[in-house]
Amino acid sequence: MPSFKRAESGELTVDGTPVSALVEEFQTPAYVFSEDTFRARATEFRSAFETAFAAHGAEVSVYYAGKSFLTTAVAKWAEDEGLYLDTASGGELALAQRAGVPGERIALHGNNKSVAEIRRALDYGVGRIVADSVPEVQIIASIAAEMGLVAPVMLRVTPGVHASTHDFIATAHEDQKFGQSMAAGTAPLAGLTVVELNELGITAEDAYATVAVALAHRSESIDLRGLHCHIGSQIFEADGFGAAAQKVLTYMQQLNERFGFVLPEIDLGGGYGIGYTEQDAPRGSAEIATELADMVSKTCANVGMAIPHLSFEPGRSISGPSGITLYTVGTIKNVAIEDENGDTRVRRYVSVDGGMSDNPRPVLYESDYAVTLANREPAGEQILSRVVGKHCESGDIVIRYCYLPADLAAGDILAVPGTGAYNHVMSSNYNYLTRPPVIATSGAKAPRAIVRRETEEDMLARDLGLV
Ligand code: LLP
């Protein structure tokens, strides 16, 4: 049953609860997150990937990318649904620990992990640490040695493919901060002396990533599990994922031949796009998984290797469609604009009680969202509108272009769907606004706050006053 539905009265409901009841109990702005949808999407993704790869005799682990949306409850739901958890910092790891997610089901990422973060991960016994660079391999090796442990490590590589998405969230081309280059001739950039490279059997023609592999392989405190890549986020086309998988698998086979070992795993990251507006055409998890499984299996056959154990790290595609944000309409005003024919038209500016502090994505990535009148039927004449926040800058736009009913009035509730990913986790206190609560809904339970609304006291607690 869909979680977001109009009741007969015309009002929007979430897992059976009318938004007016949610607003009465929890006020606005509020993130409303459907536990039912999250669990269903998590399970759907996991089984789609498991089934598609099982058809080729391969095994899969699906990690939920916690960076997209994480609370203690959410970490637990992901685990309940059989997903592993991808964490990107000591803070995310702390939350996973608090939720009781077992260490072996957690991976730690990041391009600049602190010593404390690595120590914490090793101490908790995380299943994988994804090393982003040669210096990180060295640091992980020395911390693990000092702790008398063997660190299970994946090496993040840069596939060198172009992912069609916003520049800020594309991570596969060479000139960006993530991963180690697989390009021949980049080994001298690894920062080791010629003598050190010689000792590892590395030449100037080798790749930067090969230095990391050699170092990890030689270290007794690292158990090198395989390679990792992630090409970017909010991607619809399959080509980028396929091209990256092909490049990494081919390189992996070269390493296997070169070093005489078999790296048993590959992690192909996340990045599957979701529909924010009607213009977006996301593909289903089964279609994505089948396509990827075919590509991986073909590539492995071509390069003559057995299909390694595969991992995937979807975040947005699980959490994004599970959440909506509720806002209350405040001031409404008309502004004269010139259309493309030079004619004067009116654009209605609708202000709401949140904005770029609860959803920074429009201002960061020019992201588009849809919006709907939620407390009643959005009927009658529709007027060209722009929904804006209450922050002190003109870029504080929630919805750039939309049509909303002519009789929209202060006090009406607007719902913005698709805000389950990268909203709550990227929220701020800009202009000293308190951050909204996260309300979880489910058909089986009464709606409840899983993150409470921030109070002014919370917000001011770190300001030490007139010291
Ligand atoms: N794995 C790795 C290594 C990642 O860096 C990411 C996202 C994911 C998995 C999950 O990607 P997803 O399936 O959610 O696309 N703040 C940006 C998105 C940043 C993505 C960062 N990494 C946004 O709001 O669009």
C-alpha cells in the first residue's frame, strides 16, 4: 500500500494519518518519514540485487548509505531488513553503535579519516574500512599494528568515467578528491621515494592505486579484501555504472595476475537516481540490478576471472522517496515578471516557515522538487508560484516553478515529497532557526518523533555567553 495517499476528503495522508493530525501534534516545518516505505524499499533493493546476481552464481551485500539519512531508528530498520550499513564518519559510526548494529555489518568511508575515527572503527570491529589514498593505507596499517589487529580494507579507486550528474556529486573523473587513480603512470604521485617504490616492485609506469595495493598486500596488519568505486549520486543512466564496473574489474584482474593473488571483493558504490519531479525517470531496482549483473558477468568472462563478491551502497534510492517535508504557508505576494515573449506576468511568491536550513539542495545543486497542497484538495484554478523559505537571501528557494491553487492562503500546509535523502542530514541553523523534528509513520504504529524538534535552548547551548 502506498504510504503517501489522498484521503477521500482530499487531504494527504501518510501511512494512514492525515497531515493535519501530524501538524497538530508535531507542528511545522517537519520531516515526515515513512518507516513502511523505507523498509519496503530497503528489502526491494536487497532482493533485487541478490536475485539478479544469484542468476550468475554471484553473491551480494547491500549496504545502506547512512549519509543520505540516518537516525538511530533508521540504522536499526536497515539492519532489520538485512542491509549492511555504510558510515562516512566517526559520528555516523557512533550512531550505528548506539543502534546496536554489529561491527561486522558496518563499513567506514571517508577521504580524510582521523586517527580517532580509524581507531574507533577497528575497536568496534567494523567489517570494512575503505581506504581512499596511499597515506590512508599507511595510517590504517600502523594503527591496526599498534592495536594488534588486522584491518579488513577495501581500496577506493577512481574509474575515470564521466557520470552525468551535478559536478559537486560526480566522483568518478580523475580531477576530484576521492579514490586512487588506476591510470598508468600515476604511481610517482603516491609520495613514496623511488627506493620505496622499487622495494614494492612498483615502476613509474604503474598506477597510484597499484602502490596502495602493494603496500596493503605487504602489510601484516591489513587484510586486503578488494576494490571500491562510487561514480557519483543521482544518476539515471546505466552506462556510467557499467563503464566503471568494467574498468575496475579489468584492473582487478591485472592486479590478480601481477601479484599472484585473487582479490575476492568489489564494491560498486551507490548513486541510483530518484524522481524528484515528473521530468525525472528513475528506473526500478530490478532493472538496474539485472543490467549491472549482466555487465559484471560479461566483463568477468571477457577478462577471464570468477565473479567476485559484490557490494552496493544505495542511499538516496532507499531513503529519498520515504520522506516528505511539511511546511505552513505564511506570507503570499505577487511580483511582476517578464516572460520569454517580453510580456508582463505575475509570479506569486509563497513563503513557508522553513527553507534552505532544512533543505539546502536547491541552493547547492539547483535541485528541483515538486510541491502539493496537503491539508485539502488542491482543486480549482492553479497559479504560477514560487515557494520560498524564510531565510535572509534571495536564493532561498524551495520550489522554483510550480502551480498551486489560486485560493492558497496563510495557514495552508504544503508537502514537498522526496526529501527523505540529504535534507535532515544536511540541515543547519542558518539565521538561528531551530531544526525540524523527524516524525516516523507506519501503518502499524501511531506517528512518533524519532528526532525531536530542536529547541532554542539546544541551539544556544554551545554559545558560551558573555565570557
Ligand atoms: N557510497 C559512497 C562512497 C558515497 O560517497 C555515496 C554518496 C553513496 C554510496 C550513496 O549515494 P546515493 O545512493 O545516496 O546517491 N549531498 C548530495 C549527495 C552526496 C552523495 C555523497 N555520497 C545531494 O544532496 O545530492
